[in-house]
Amino acid sequence: MRKHEKSGVELLRTWTLSPAATLGSAVRAKGILQELQARIPAATKKSLALEGTELIFAMPATEKAVFNATAAVIANAMKDIEKLPVIPREIQDILAIKASERHRWLADGRLQSAGTRTVRLNGRARRITFHVFDPKVVEDLLDRSVADQWREEDVEAKAEKRRRAAYQAKLTRSLNKIQKANSTKVKSTEPPAELKGWEEFDIDGLLR
């Protein structure tokens, strides 16, 4: 049963999330819901729900003042909701990429960060900082299927790295063989040690 169909609920407002806001991602839609819930009073968070791409805010008629004030906050936030930065789990769902790919492409500069955000984990004192992304940039990457292209580049780069490593290993083995052969040759061509007393031995005519 939808929240606004429950008994006692008489005040209702709804907002539809546009494709430009969600970028076709259910994870992004849920992230928008959580962002809006963080901006409204704690007592009203459970009154704001998400069904598909529709945000539903419903409260009892007895809470009209709170309802109107909270609905105004939500409505104001919705004006710029399409500009809300994309967080890591959202970009991974939108572009259908892995966390390892996100880290790699962010590190090599192919994936552009729009800055960082620091949040406190629920129920913990620990804070975490992560990169966020411009929704317009993410939308462009999605439209151009850039993730597939980057994966192909990674495969080619990995293959080239293996070829270089194999060539370097072969070159090293060849150099080691040459050095070993030269070392053996030097040893075999060294002049024999001089025999002490040889001249005296020859003078005595013992070789005749």
C-alpha cells in the first residue's frame, strides 16, 4: 500500500524525478532521496519516500504546519536536484563500471573529479572522504559509451605491458649469455703463468 493511502494521511505532495536527475539509475534516485532526507527535520524523514521515480511526502492533517514547512524545503531543493553531484556508488551504477575501474580511471585522469565530499558514517565517529562527479560530465560519458572504450584501451595497454615485459626478459637472458660467454673466453686466452728457473734449466743443456 502506498504511504499516502494509509489511514490518517491527508496531506500529500509529490515530485517526479526527471531522467536528467536520475540518469536512468535507481541507485541515483535513492541517493537523491537520502540527500533530501538529510535536509529536512529528522522527525519528517520517514514521511518522505520514493516509489520508482516519484518522491512522495505524506503526513497527517494534524501536522499541517510542519508539513508545509518541510514541503517548502523539499520543493526548493528540487529546483537544483539535477545539479546534485554524483557520488561513487551512483556513477558505478550509471556507467555500469566496477569500483576498481573507477579508481583506475580517476587515478590516470580519464575520469574527472568534481571535488571531494566528507561524511560521517551512520552511528560512528569516523569520517570518510570521497570524490564526487559532475552529473553533466557523467551524462556525457554515458551517452558516448566511454566506459567500453576505456576498457578496450586497458586491455590493449595490459597486452602491450606483457609484450614489453617478455621482450625485456628475453633481452636480459641474451645479455646474460653474452656476458657468460665473454667471461669464459677471457679465461681461456689468458697467457700461461711464467715458470721460474726456466732459463737456468735451459743453460744446463738439459733440453738438448
